[in-house]
Amino acid sequence: MPGPRALGALVSRTADVAAAWGGALLRESSPASVEADARAMSDDGVVRVVEALAGLARQVEALQVRLAAELDDRCTGITGDDVAKSMGFSTPERLIAHTTGGRTAEAAALVRLGRATATRPSFTGGLLPAKRPALAAAVERGELGIEAAETIRRFLERVELRADPAELSAAEQFLVQRAARTGQRVAVCTAVGADGLALLVKRLEAQLDPDGVKPREDELRARRGLTVWQDRSGMVRVRGALDPVGGAALRSALDGLVGAELHRARDARMPFGARARGATDAESTSAGAAELAVDGDPALAEQRTIAQLYADALVDLARHGIGCRAMPALRQVTVVARVDLEALVADRGSATIDGIEQPISLDSVRELVTSAGLSPLLVGSGEEPLRLGRAARLFTPAQKLALADRDGGCAWPACSRPPSHTEAHHIAWWGRDDGSTDLDNGVLLCSHHHHRVHDDGWRVSIRDGRSWFVPPAYLDPEQLPRPGNTSIDREFRRRLHERRAPARAVA
């Protein structure tokens, strides 16, 4: 039997797999297929088998690393003394990739790791220890896979010339210890994964090479960029990369907005057991029903995915920026939607947005008319501008302040969007219903809930200085009105007024 000592660890790992496999089975092993055996395993048994197979795979990779280093030594570049060239390959990496059926990049990783963890000949003819002894020992024992070992090797090579040798050695031992998988369940649980190892490398690099932090930051900032384009389907796509500082600002803002929505959705999952079945319209407007109608209401449940929440949050930030007084460069920015007057009156046709190829619906135009920085341009025959609708149709800043004082932000029940992220929405549409631009016909809604009102068919009304939302019958056959948000300041003033009223009456 060739090389029993060299293959001893591999044989041991194979025995571990066999033992874990047999111990995991809840019934006799099936000769039919591996799938049948897998289905017969206990939950814990499946985990143990996967763990044992991972250990075997790392041991196989350890042998591949050693042989890749040996093959690299035998590729001298001299004709007649180069294994790869004699077989028709220009480099040992290409030969290994062809032999294993893998990619050249994977073969190159084997070769580089093999060089770093192999013993080295000395000038006297002896052998020197491996350049990375702790890394070499962990790979040989099958405790590190190729990806983790390469991450550590690349880091050490990158900082070697700028770091103190003793600190570099300590960093190598620390990373190997944290990334090693010994096969013991407790140790496996404490070992960091690929993401954790990458984080450790970044932190250690800053400690070993503090002078390199600023150049690396400058390099990342120089690579920042953003591309916005429209694809064939009409979607506006965004792709880019931000430096750490700029990316942190964007991510924090988006996480804050999405986090608030997720908290609202979580609170809305509370039991909705207090619905006043059979309550009259007057009863449903009481303060008690107002509080009970929000919690856990399935008709108000969040329907968006996490990705959609982040997309909406980014749009909210852009809409907030357009026309923002604190950003003079955007104060005069206007997105113009062009719509034919006859099409708008007939409620049949489409519109376009300047700079965007994909046509939009007339419903979208009606929504845009109340958005800050967005103006519908009504045109007649020959594209002749007839009227810029925003000036005549938008709620004035004073009216929006009054709506904010009433609604407190987005009026949709339990929505946490502040007034700055909302639009003044005409309850009776200005085009379809000849709705007026006054406070009793206005309500503040964020972009997402503006769409829900339009698309789902919710009805909105204002009663006693508060908004009420009536769902379509397919969401709630009883169409029980849901009370909208109200300003905390307004509610406090109302209660304060009610408390003072008896005192004045007594006086």
C-alpha cells in the first residue's frame, strides 16, 4: 500500500465519515442510493456527517496543496526539465486546472498556498521551516480549507514589509487559531466563518500597518462610482460602489428608514382580536376603536420584501432632497411629466417623464402632481404647453404645514414616515373628481402608501379633523374604517383643551 504514513490522516478522516454516517442512520442503510440513507438520518446525525465530510474535504485539499507545491518545483521553465511544458501546458497552474477540471484561479491558489507552507532549501543543502509555519501546520492537519488559508496568506504577504516580524507572527497564529476547524463540536461553534475572518483581517491590518489606513481609504474613495440607466423593460437600474465613509452614511439612512418600517410591521402582527364586529360607523370613530383597529390588522399588513423596502427608502431620500431648502443645488430641480390634456380628460392614454424612455400611466401622473419637485406639464396638439399643473394644483407650503399638524406625517395607520417624506394627496382626485386643493380634501401619505391607496382601492375620508381609511371589500368584507395617524402635538393640545374646559365651566 503506497505511502501509508502520508495518507494516514486521510484514512482517519475517511473512517470518521464512515462512523458518523453509520451513527446517523435511524434504520438500516439502503443499498439503493445515498439519498435514501440521507433521508434515514436523524437531524443531529445529518449535521455530524456534513461536519465529517468537511473535515475529509480539508484533508484532501491539504494533500493537493503539498502536491501543487511539488509540481511547481518541477516546472523550472527549462525545456526538458519542466513537467507542465512537457505535457503541453505553459504553467503548472494550467496543468493543475486541466487535471482537476477546476478553474485556473483555483489552481493558482493551490500553488501559492503550497509555496507559502512548504519547507525551503537552505544554502547548505538542508531544509528551512515553512515561511508560514502556523498556517502550514493547520493546513496539514486539515483544520483550514483553501479559502480560509488563502485569506490569511494574502493578508500576511500584504503587510509583511510594513509590519514588525514578531507582530506578524502573532497575527498569523491568532488568525489560524480563530479560523481553525478541529472537528470538535465546541471548537467548530467558536471558529469564525469566512465573513468573520475577513473582518478580523481588516482590523488586524489596521493595527499592524496604521500608516496604510489612509492610503487604502483614499484608494477606495478613488474607486467610488455610480451608474444609473434604463433597461429594455423600462426599469431604472442603479449600480455602484461607495467608499466606507460615504457608504456608511447611505447605509445608515436606509437602515433607519427600513428599520422603522420593519418595527411597524412587527407591531402590526399583534393579535387583532379587538375588532368591533358589527360596530356602527359612529362607534368605529370612537377613541377606543381607533386604538384597537390598528394593532394586528391583517388589512394593514406589510406586503413588501426587504429589497423593496430598501428601494422605497432610497426613493424617499431622493424625493426629500428634491426641493429641500438645505440643498440649494436641488431647490430648482424639477422632474417634468408630459401628458396630453385630451388624454387626461378622457382618462385614456399615457404620459412621459423627461429623461426617461418608458411611458407612465395617467394614474402615476395624478400621483406625481402632488409630489415636491415633480410637475405635470399639460400639453395640447403639437405639444404646445397649456398649463404647468404644479403651480395651480399643489398644496401650498402653508397647507402642507397644516396637514402635518393634523396627520403628524404619513396618515396611513401606524406608518412612521415623517412629514418630510410624504406627499399631499388629493382625496378626491383633482383630475378625475374635480377635487379641490383644501385641507378637507388633503391627506399626507408616503410614496408607498400613496400607491396602496391608489392601487388597492382604499377610500379616505376626513371626519372630526382626522383621516379614516376604508379598505376594499376583498381585504375586509365588512370594510371597517381604520383611523389614520394624527399628530402627537395635536392630540396633546386636544386633551389639554378637554381637561381645561371643565375648569373654565366651574369658574
